[in-house]
Amino acid sequence: MDLGFTRDEEFFRQEVRAWLEANLPPAWRQEGKGGYREEEDTELQREWQRKLYEGGWLKLGWPKQAGGRGATPVMQAIYQEEMARAGAPGILGRLGVTLLAPTLLAHGSDWQKDTYIEKILSGELIFCQGFSEPDAGSDLAGLRTRAERRDGKWVLSGQKTWSSGAHYSDKSFLLARTDASAEPHRGIGFFLVDMRQPGVEVRRIKQMTGGGEFSEIFLSGAEVEERDLVGAAGDGWKIAMTVFGFERGGLAQAARFERAVEELAALARDRGIGADAPTRQKIAQARIEAHVFRLIGLRNLTRAQHGHAPGPEASVTKLYWSEMDKRLQEAAIGVEGMYGALAPESALAVEDGRWQYGWMWAQAETIYAGSSEIQRNIIAERVLGLPRGR
Ligand SMILES: Cc1cc2nc3c(=O)[nH]c(=O)nc-3n(C[C@H](O)[C@H](O)[C@H](O)COP(=O)(O)OP(=O)(O)OC[C@H]3O[C@@H](n4cnc5c(N)ncnc54)[C@H](O)[C@@H]3O)c2cc1C
């Protein structure tokens, strides 16, 4: 494992910092963010994506022949880390930028690459992900949405759920069954579906955070042109695996956690319990865990730098950060004492309700992108080589 950065990498870090200094307005920095503020967040994230696109940052790790900068995994991690340190907001088209665009680069037709990639990166087209269904989440291969070929088009019927940002998305990258007689992992197609057409109905799901980030999608005769099928009609599972390969955490989260631990310590001091032994122990524990997570990130980075694709060890990373965040948020609620039970939007909520909001949001982190139980199964079977459970 390499613990240091080279001179060139440190220069690159300075370049990112200088750009952020010049382009990230102080009011946009997400410090101590309170409850859910959708309108404000949506517009801010759209604008921020545009700025990053114009600054050339959204293709940082892409090969030079695809118009990217060809940045190494370490440079990409430095970029992510600096974004997190500066409290940069998220981007509205996150799923399209981080998951779909690189997947299209690998599996898309020339038409799909030419038509979509720049629009996805610039934020002109926002995509949501339509994988999960009411009875197909962890067991994604059990999905039942059907795609039938009729008059040279694909016609889709079924239901998707938990689709983040579906209510403001223009399109969806969605899995549907193209061959009901094939084995579950075969006979699945990967479609680019226009969300603004008859036959697509989006119903928002209200969350306990007060927000409504995700939705159900009802498909009843929605149409997809043949050119919007990615790969062949039975390639969907393979392409979905490429998508999952891009869902991983790293140094950005380490920087975010280190910052959160500092903020937790400040909260404890403000509440007058900074010297309280159990509180100090929880904060020290959180600091240790954040540091261990940084080391895990560096180990992954070293592997990536040596050309290894992320393997099942990615599950260790996902399991670690999501469970760690739950403990951290819980410690903060404890530090707030009886104020910790207030709703984030309450006038008496401490620090604009950010820790209550964070605690509620952390509950989702051990579910999406593979639940903790699923990650433990993968670690047991594919990292530790234990026998398969029933
Ligand atoms: C905030 C958030 C955003 C999301 N955004 C999207 C999105 O944009 N697009 C999308 O398609 N999906 C999205 N999802 C859905 C997410 O992918 C699923 O919630 C996840 O795959 C789990 O599926 P499930 O909810 O159906 O739970 P289930 O799979 O029904 O699991 C229920 C429980 O059983 C456990 N379990 C299941 N199988 C096993 C097993 N084999 N061994 C042990 N335990 C098991 C699980 O760990 C869990 O505790 C999102 C979810 C969240 C929380």
C-alpha cells in the first residue's frame, strides 16, 4: 500500500483546490446542511454540474481518445477528496454521469455514444436508474418488467420502484425481460427509456426524512426505439454488472467522514459535554474508524493504480462506510441529548437539524447499492471462500 502522493499528484491537488476556490461560491458549500430542501438543491446541483462540465472535470478519468484527461485512479481520488473537503454540492445527473456514461462508453453503439454522452455530462439530459422492482431488489434477476418487440419498437409493461430522481429525470436506464423463457440472468435487456411519454407514470415515495427523492415508475405500453436498446436483447445482465462496477466509495467518503468527526467533536464541546468520558470514547472510536476507512481507500487505490479492477473486496468498502456512518450519526444524536429526538425542521433542532437528517438518511445507506447482508454474503463466499449459505 502506498501512503504518500507524488509531486505531480500534489500539483494536481493544488490545481483542483485553485479551481474550487475560483468556482465554488461560499454559499454553495454544504456545511452543516439541515433538512431536506428540494427546490434549492435541485437547481443548485444542476448549476454545479454545468460548471464542473465546463471545467472539464466530469471526464477526468476518461481515456484521452474519448475526450477525457486520462487521469490515474489516484488523481481521480484526489479530485473526489478535494470536492468533499470543500463541501462541494452533489450534481443533479449523478447516476447518468457516474454510472451510465462510462457504461455507454463500454457497451453503447456509436449512435448512443454520440447522442447521449455529452448531454448526460452537461446535465442537458438527466437519467434515473430503473432496476429495482417491488419483488426484485437484492434478487435483481427476479425482475418481471416485460419488453416485447412490436412493429420495430420495444413495448414495456411493469413496475419499477425506489428510482432516485425519477420525478425530475428526462430518461431512465432500465432493465426489462426480453425473453420470458430464458434463464433469469439471460433474457434481460438494458433500455434507455424516455420518461416523458404516455405509458410512463411516476409516483413519488415520501421518505421519513421528509423528502421524496425516489419514486415508483409504472410502465404500461411505454415505447422504446430499437436504437435505445444497449447491446443485444439478452445482454442486460452483463451490462448491469458494468454499472455496479462503477458504484464504489473511496477517499471522498474518507474525507467526508473525517470532517464529520471534527464537526461531531465541535458539537460535543458546544453542548458542554466535550469532557464526558463515554462521549469522548465514541468520538475517538469514530475518528479511528474514519482513519481505518482512509487506509482501506488507499489500499483500493493502490490496487487500481496497478491495473486491478475492483473485485469482491469492494463489498468490504461498502459495508464498512455504510455501517460506520450509522454509528457516527447515532453518536451525534446521543450528544444532542433530548434535542436529538426533534424533527430536523423543528425550530429548536440543533444545527438546523442536520444530524437528525443525517441519522435518518444513514439508515438507507446500508440498503442501497447492495444491503449489508448481501455484502456480508459476498465477503463470506467470494473473499473468505466460505461455503454458500442456503
Ligand atoms: C436511498 C435509496 C435509493 C435507491 N435508488 C435506487 C435507484 O435509483 N434505482 C433502483 O433501481 N433502485 C434503487 N434503490 C433500491 C435498492 O437497490 C434496493 O433497495 C436494494 O437493492 C435492496 O432491495 P429491496 O429494497 O427490494 O430489499 P430486499 O432485497 O427485499 O431485502 C429485504 C431484506 O432482506 C435482506 N436479504 C435479501 N436477500 C438476502 C440474502 N440472500 N441473504 C441475506 N439477507 C437478504 C436484505 O439485506 C434486506 O435486509 C434505492 C434504495 C435506496 C434505499
